[in-house]
Amino acid sequence: MNIQDLLGRLHAGDPRAIGRAISLVEEQSREGAALLAGLDRERIAAALLIGMTGPPGAGKSTLTGGLVRHLRDQGQRVGIVAVDPSSPLSGGAVLGDRIRMMDHALDREVVVRSMATRGRLGGLCAAAGAAARIMAASGCTTVLLETVGVGQSEMDIVRLADLTVMVLAPGFGDEIQAMKAGILEVADLIVVNKADQPGSGKLALDLAAVFARAEDRDLRLHRTVASEDQGIDTLLARIDALVQQYRKDGTLHRKREQAFTLETLDWAQALLRPKLAALAAAGLRNADPRLAAEEIIIQLQQEPQS
Amino acid sequence: MAEQYRVLIGKPGLDGHDRGAKFIVRALRDAGFEVIYTGIRRTAEEIAAAAIQEDVAAVGLSSMSGAHLRLFPAVIEALNQAGAGDIPVLGGGIIPEEDVDILRQAGIQAIFTPGTPAATIIAAFTKACEEHHRRHR
């Protein structure tokens, strides 16, 4: 495959090239690495990466689809990376987020990619960040990154995105209490979706307690009915306002530097894992796993560099 | 499977009966495929555009309404139009014996009629994906 040719088509917005490029990175091929090196850095730096997370069934995909509609009205080209879990048994996956976004199926300015976690537990797949950068390089000015349905501690998205929206809905009961000590604390915006359903008022009240300062409550807590397109325009305005603030006070710059470091660490672990797995399976002398792990590290350091 | 295969299952046309499609989605998942499902009532162009964005190695179509003779070839045509004629298309549903050859000649790689064992369908998707990966990756 000619990487320069693929890059040229990708930068021109060719859907086939974008799809192929994401696969190359997802498959951890050498071509994928070469391709990432050639992406348009200016476009990537200018694009906004918004994380969408929340428990299964809260309405992440529907709200994402709604945001896409409004971003398109603004004339933006939009990317969506939607992640669903891989089966721990078969390795297969059902990727169904696209169903909620088919309104945009024929719009060439909306790029959608469904991805499976492939064993990763933090709510995203290893190649999610790279997929978002490929979309940004293809001209997407906003990329929405939707996680798997999460519980309390799937923090991948908070570390990767410029801004993270936590989507909740009434009817999840006491789980909400437990969530307060986790991802809820670090999400930039909290959305009570399905705000026309019973219990949504109480949920919003419970969530208001997460914010110590009244002005944070007004800025960061929001109500939507995504299926009816209610509250999405104001949510988008809040996102814009928050991004402006993050640009001004240096938060955005700091977040991106941290994201770079953390994703580098993730990839290093992902690339090492097959080798570690082989060493772990290859009969060790130590009786305790903790000690066997140290033995593996020593073996790894002794191996000639490839 | 050594390589991870991605496939798309689509329901073209106005037919809303997707038990068959969902059965295949689940069977393929359990066989280790990553399966993108489009949902019901899609146009041929929507299915082709999704298959391209998702970079799948094969597309499966399901039809229960009798419109397969028009809709299945329309998906092939839409893929060709979009420069993705290399992606193999398989199909299944309530399809009379006499239509099977017509669909084959129109470029549908395999046709599954009611009663086809899941293992046969999985084997056909595996073969289609293997061939596509060998030729295009």
C-alpha cells in the first residue's frame, strides 16, 4: 500500500481512505505508524475533541447524533468515534451506535467509525485517539468520542478528550450515589438526559450537590431530551463557552500535554503486551505472580533490541 | 481467528422484520466477528456509505419482504458507484429457490435461505473476509 497516496486522499476527505487509515492503526501495522507520522498537525491542533460518556442506555448515541446535527448546521465537518465492548469470550462485538446516527449516513461531512474495545477496560479502545486524529486531519473541526457504557472508573475519556460530557438519565437509582466518587468528579459537563421522564428533577438535584460552587452548577449541569432535540443547542453553547475558558486559562494546553503523555504510556504498554504475554506463558521459576512479573521484566531487559 | 474481521449487516428497504438479521449479528459476534448493524429501513446508498466508513471486509443483507431482487443488486451498484466494488456482499432471508441464481449472477457472493445452519453462514462470512483481507490488506 502506498502511504503517501493514502495520506493525500485522506487529507482530501476521501471516506475510503479515512476508513482504511483507521484500520491500519487499529491493526497496529507498520503502515499505520508511517501514516500517523504524516498527518496534518495543524488541523489536528485546531480540532476539538469532545468525549461523550455515561452508563449504558443513558442516551449517549442519541445525544451525540443531536450534537452532530447542530454542528452541521454551523457548517462544521464532524467526526464520531463510537466504541462498544468486545466479547471477553469470543473476541467479537456488536457495534450498534451507528443506528442512532443514520440520519447523517449520506452526509460526506460526517465521518463515523465504530470500534470495539479489543480487551481494553478503560471505556475506549487503544486506537480511539489515533482514529480521532485521522478524522481531524481529514478536515473534521469537531470530533465526538463516545465511550462504551461506563460505570464508575472508566477514565480513559477524561484523559484523552479536550472536554468530557457525562450523560446520565433517571432510573439508575443508587448507582448514582456510587458514581459521585468517580468519573462524575472529573467530567467537565454533566447532562441529565431524558429530562422529560419521572425522576429527572430529583436526579438533577442530587447532581447539583456534586458542585460546591453555585456558578459551577449553572455552567456545568445541564438537562436535555436528546430524542426530542430539546436542550442540545444550549448544551452546545455551554461546550463552546467552556472551551473558550479552557483556551484562555491554559486548561486546554495542559490537558493536551497530559493526554499526549498518557496516550504514549498506553501505546507503550499495548505494544509491549504481546511480548510480556509470551514471557508470562513460558514457564517461570517463581511461585508467586508478583515475583514472576519481576523475572519477566529482567528477561525483557536482557533481550537484544530489535 | 488470527485477524480481526469487521463486517456490516444491513437491512435495505422498508421491511421492518429484523429477527433474522439480529440472529446473524449475534451468531457472527459469537464467532469472533466485529459486527456493525445498521438497523432497519436503510437505502442501498446508506448501507454502502456505512460499509466504506467502517472499512468492513464483507456486507451481509437481510430481506424478508420479497424485494431482494431489486434491493440486493442496488447495494452492489451503490458500492461500485462509491469505488468499493471489491467489498463482497452476501444475502439472506425469504428468498425463493428460483431467485438464488439471479442474485448470484448479480454479484451476491452467497445466498442463505430459511433453515440454513448458522455454521454455514459463519463459514461463508469467514471465507469472504479471508479473501478480502488477502487481496486488499
